[in-house]
Amino acid sequence: MSDYKAAQIRTLEILEKGEADDWTSKLCDFFILALVFLNIVAVVLESVSSLNATYAAQFALFELVSVILFSVEYALRIWASGAYKHMTDGSNSKGRMSYVLSFHGIVDIVAILPFYLQVLFPGLDLRVLRVLRLLRVFKLSHYSSALEDLFNAIYQERRSFFAASYLLLLALILTSSVMYYAENEHQPENFSSIPNAMYWSLITLTTVGYGDVSPVTSIGKIISIFTAFLGVSIVAMLTGIVASAFSNQVARKKIIFEDQVRQALEDGVIDEDEQRLLEKMRVEFGLSEEQTDQLLKQAQNDSS
């Protein structure tokens, strides 16, 4: 392995979630996490007019320093990602494009985009830029698989999820339509059209019930009761599907980890490389040390 490629791989190891014995990577993780957290706090506090007026210069300086650091991180990730595809086909550009177009790559560019947009287009609404800066919170996904687990869980149960979503959409259209015809004459300001009535329908179906819009006719109240019943049923169905899929996702990770442990125990001993691989999988899968110890003991008992 050339020194250049070794440097790329080491840079990736430092920037990605660190293993237990890699203190350099651990410190980098802590620094980026702290920087993201402070950025979120700064954006929130900057929205307070009195604080923004008093500490505008400090907020601007912190934003400049943060953008420089995030930009350096993004550039390093692009450079180091060239090692991915280079290992298989000798191409650096494919690995880099794979990162740039990935979810994490898009999140990283969005983290620095508001600053450069403000520089290029000074007339942009600062409130819009603040919202974009809040998206930096998604940089935490580099160090947590929670979002990936959620998306994978929904994808695994996509047929059930889409079926329940279809029922919700059907209920939304039907209930808002009948409520429009029931209430339009008596409340034209709240039920001026079917799309306008969909607000009431969605709030009722999701069991939120703000109370700012409510029926006044007898038929409207009956429709409201029926809509609430439908909402409880459909939302419970959707919640159950997502909860079950998420639980199955965790179970699948345990099975994959246990299979890897069994493979490592085929020769009766877990060497240093296998131990490092298992530790990396444990961190990626979000398993606790107690869970991995239990799975390891179970695999050892089964193999003995």
C-alpha cells in the first residue's frame, strides 16, 4: 500500500466514528459533535432579537470559524473517500463521487452552503439561511445509525407502511370532502374548500386536535366522531408497523453480529484482527458491551 493511499485511509478512520482504542478518532468525533451542538445553540440564540443585537459580531465570527472547519472537514472527506473505489478498480473519482452524492455527503455540503449563499447572494432572507444552518444537526448521523436504522426499517416493511399510508390518505380525502359539504355554508372562513378542510381532517386523524377549527352542525359533529375513530385506528396501525420494523432491524443486527462471532470462533480462538472487526461492528450496530458479551458467550457455548 502506498503512503498516499495509507494517508487517505487513516484520514477516513479519523473522520469516521472512532473505535474504542483509536483516541485520535475519538477526539475528532468529540470535537465535531461539540461544534455541531454549539452551532445549533448559536442559531437558536441568534433568533432572539435582543441577543442578536448585542452579540451580532460574536455570532458572525463563530459562524465564520465553523464554516472554515466544516469546509476543511468536507474537503478532507472528499479527498480521503478516493480510497474506497481505488482499492477495487484503481479509481479515486468514483469513491469521491460516491461520497458527494451520498446522504452524508449532501448533509455535509448543506452544513456549509448557507454561508456561501449569503456571500454570493447578500439579499437572501436570513431566516431561510438560519433554517438551513439548523440542518447541521444531521451531521450527527455520521456518528449514529438511528436515521439509517429508521429508513431501513421502513424500507423492509414498505408494503405494510404504504398500505397504511394509503388508508390514511383515503381517510383524509373522504373526511375532508364530506366535512366541506357539511360545514361550508355555516363556516365559509374555515371550510372554504376541500383543500382547506384537509387541515381540520389531518389534525383530527392524527389525534392532535388543536381545537382552532371545529364543526358546529350536527352532521359535522358526527363526521368528526367518525374521523377521530378512523384516525386512532390508522395512526395506531402506522405506529405499530414502524415500531415492529425497528425492532426487527435491531434483531437482524444481532443475528449478523452473532454470525460473525461464529465465523471468528471456527478455529476456536478470536485473534486480534477478528476482535477489531467485531468491535467495529459493535459500534456500527449500536450494540452495548453487555449485549455483545452475551452474544459471544452464547456463540461459544453453541460451538463447544
